Amino acid sequence: MQVLQAGQHKWIYLEVQPEMVTNIAKQAGFETKLKDTQRSLQIDLSAPRRQAPLLLFDAADPANLGWFSRCQFYVDGRTGLVMQTPLSLANKRDRGGRAQVNAVRLSIAKELPATFRLPGKQPLTEHVFYALLLDFLQALFNTGVAVCGSGVVQPLAGRTETVSSRN
């Protein structure tokens, strides 16, 4: 981890190792495809042998209350940001434009404001980040990740149909 300064602004630069991210994703049960850029690491995650959809569910649906009470990660449905983390999530789509139920795209921001803190005001280090990443990937398989609000990220599990008028 480095601290960068641009004028009066300070940034934390995470030195995320792509090999380590790949190993963590494999440990969690995902197949990966990585693209490393200067400011982020983009990972296409898929679980082709998984029979059920990844546990990415609509937090607003009362039918999903059981998952919501257990989840530890929340995704802003409009932006795809995983709240209070350096992660962003997006759906992977098939050729017909439908969200794939066993695949997502994850982006890891490498540049963060120096004031960035995890929940509980814990500072972010590479070691803490790798533990956070493993917890997030395991949540997609086991406990669930809540999508809060509608927008670019579409839920994959639970009751995912939208209610609309039939006029």
C-alpha cells in the first residue's frame, strides 16, 4: 500500500496482486478472468457448476427478509458500488441481454481517498482487503448479498420479478 499526494489531496494506492485475487476466487468456488488496469482490477467471476443462482437478492422484497437479516454486504443498485468497500459489482449478460444467474463482474478500485475506512473505522490494508474479498465471494455463494434500490444491478436470487401495471 502506498500513499499518493496530488496537491492537497492524499490517496491510498492498493497494490492488489492479481494472482492472489485469482487464488481467493478459486478458493471461494469461482472461475476467473482478470483485466488489470492502472486504477482498477476487473474480474469476471463465474460458477458454471453451481446449480442455483448466485445469492444476489432484492433487499426491498419482503419475501427475501430471511436473507436480508443474514447478509453482511449491500450493493447500491443504481451504481453497483458495494457499500463501504472498494468493490463494484455488475451483472454479466448473455447474448439476449438477460442477466446470467451464475456470473458477475467485480471491479476493485486501487485508488481510494486517504480518509477511506471500512465499517468500524478500520483502515484498509492489502491483508484486510484480501479477507474482505474472500468474505464477499463466500457471501455470493452462502449467505447472500443485498441489492438496495433498482438500477444497473439486477438481483439473481429470490423473487426477482418486478411488479408492474397491466394497462
